[in-house]
Amino acid sequence: MNSYKTVSQATGVARTLSRSAGCTILVYQAGDNRFVTARPSDAVSGLVIGIYQNGYKLQSAQRA
């Protein structure tokens, strides 16, 4: 898990990681000006902003 000051930084990292590593990455807000990228197996403590797979954000109907 890594934290970032802006949501755009976190989502950019999530898109890159999900594409290059071939895994699913979550982005969630853990507090004011703190956005975290995590794997689905990590403990999430905050509001999930997006789920990224293969470089793309999954639509809400695709979320499990």
C-alpha cells in the first residue's frame, strides 16, 4: 500500500500498476488529502474511489 496527496496521483499509479503487473488495484480515501492504492487482499479503511484492472477503471456492475 502506498499513499498519495491527490486522487489523480493515486489513480494514475493504480492504472499503471494494474496494467504492468496484471493485477487488480483499489484506490481509497483514507482521510483528508490522503489517497491509498492497495491490492484487494489488503485491509481497506476508507471510502473506495475506484477499482482498476488491466489499466482501466471497472464499472460499478463489474465490481464484486
